[in-house]
Amino acid sequence: MPLRRLLIHLGLGLCAALLLGAPALAEDDPDDAPLFNDAPLPEGHEHPSWFERSFLHLGEDLEEAVAAGKSGLIVYFGQPRCPYCRMMLEHNWGMADIVAYTRQHFDVVGLNIWGAEELTDLQGQAISVRDFALREDANFTPSLIFYDAQGRQALMLRGYYPPYKFRAALEYVAGGHYQREPFLAFLERGDATLTFEPGELNEEPFFAKPPHQLDRSRHPGERPLVVFFERGDCHACNVLHAQTLRDPALLSLFHRFDAVQLDIGSQQPLITPDGQRSTPRDWSRQLGLFYTPSLLFFDEQGREIMRVDSVAYFFRLRAVLNFILSKGYQQQPNFMRWAMQRTED
């Protein structure tokens, strides 16, 4: 029996409590993504004291890191009232082993994505912190860019990931694995905590049935398309279906999309939104996906608008769905700026 049924039986009250602002709930396994209320925080939070006190010259920051024998530099993009940022700072970077490994191999520079201060990037270009975050496509906070000792981008994480995935990202860059293989390949050959056994997917009534011929390049769709990449025996997928997708307001928004669920490891044939023949496994690798569930959003012509490929609960998903359905991306392609404009209005 899928874990979903058990979670639904036990968790509907929990979901309501989360949406009403109940305190964060701890998981049995600290390496799971904790359930938490993802509405904006009532007050801000600070960066850890061990973050670098940068003068916002990233080239100098990288030189100092390399001179100290480290693998490179992490640039952290956050917001003071972002609950996902708080989870990153207090949960992931609240674990002694993660802090020790990070500090051994990297210096970390923390930036507020709305900062107006001038920053000098690794190419020596002066740019505001806000424009730098926009240029680097920090579409969710927290976002982290890992730079190697030569100043090359080795990896970028957009959004919050549970500790086991974040540990793997640190090791992937610090160990130089990024020079030889994609992050997904590194995860797949990792130890048992990073492997996944086949299992039964959670179904939803709004998912279209296979075969999945998603081509919109020749015959545009009437509605936007959302593709759920999932896998069986995936804890985060179970939480998505048993908790987040049980909210009536969120479900009503998803019913306004064409929606498809794919097993990320499947070799069943499909036609992608741009008309290519593929399989979920091959397509997910082409897209560079390494997290489940990942939700990819396409317009009526089959162009990808954005993706949610990190931990996301009710508040963030609702904002993303409204961004797509309102076609807000046509006036403001950056989701974070669109969301901020709506708050200001």
C-alpha cells in the first residue's frame, strides 16, 4: 500500500494546521525535508556568524577561499522573511557535520536578493546585488551557486533541499565530481541513502492517462501544461500528494492545467512538448533534473515557463500556479520579482 494512504489518514489535520500557521513539525529522520508553514515569516532572520564578511568583491572572496586551501566559494541568495531560507540556515546548516564540511571546503557569501548594494562579480563587472540575482536566475530563495577554484560555476541549487541532498551537493563540488559527471549521475551511484527502489506512484484524478503525446509545437494546447516528474517510494512525493495537494484551493488551480505524471525512471515512449520522441528517463536527464517531485510548467506552445524542482509547499506552489495562470511571466519573466510586485500592489 502506498504511503500516501497512510499519510492521508493521519495527515489531513496536520495539513490544516500547517496552513493556519502552526509551528514547524520535526520529522523522525532529520535528513528528511521537515514539514513547515511556508507562508512569509513575521520577522527576519540572520545569516550564520561563520558566513564571510564580504566587501562584495567576489573575485577577492574566491582568492581568499583558495588561499585558505578551500575548494571554492558558495554564493547564497536569500530573503529575511523567507521560510525556506530559514530551514536552510537553521535546519541544514544547523547540523554540525554539514557546517563542518561546508567550512572545511568552502567560504560562503550571503546576499539578500533585493539588495541595492553594488557587487563586483567574478568577471570584474560592477552590478547591483538585485540585478546579479536576476541575472543568475535565482528564481527561488534560497538559491546557492557553487564556484570552483577557477571561478567556474560548478553547480546551482534553486530552492530548499533536505540535508541528505545538500550533503551530496557539497561533496559533488568539493570532490571535483562536477568535472566528470552530472549531479544526477553522482547521486545515482551514491550509497543506499541516495538510491531509490521502484514503487507505486501516487495518482490524482486530474492527471491525464497515457500514452503521453505532449507535442504542442504543431498544435498548441488550450491550457498550460504541468508535468510531474516523480518516482515510487519517494518520501517527498508522498508528502506532496498526502498534504499539499489535499488543499481545495490548490487543487482548483491544478484543475485549470493539463497535467501529466511521469515516472522519472520509466522507459515508456512519449512525445515531449516540443515534439521530440523520448522517454521520461531520457527527457529528465536532458532537462537536468535530480529531485523528485519536480514540476515543470509549459505554455500553450510547449515552451518551458519555469520549474519547481526543490521542496515546495502550499504557499509557494499557489504563487507559482497563479504566476502561470495569470500569464504574469509575459510581463515579468522573473517569478520572484513578479511575486514582490504583487505584494507591493
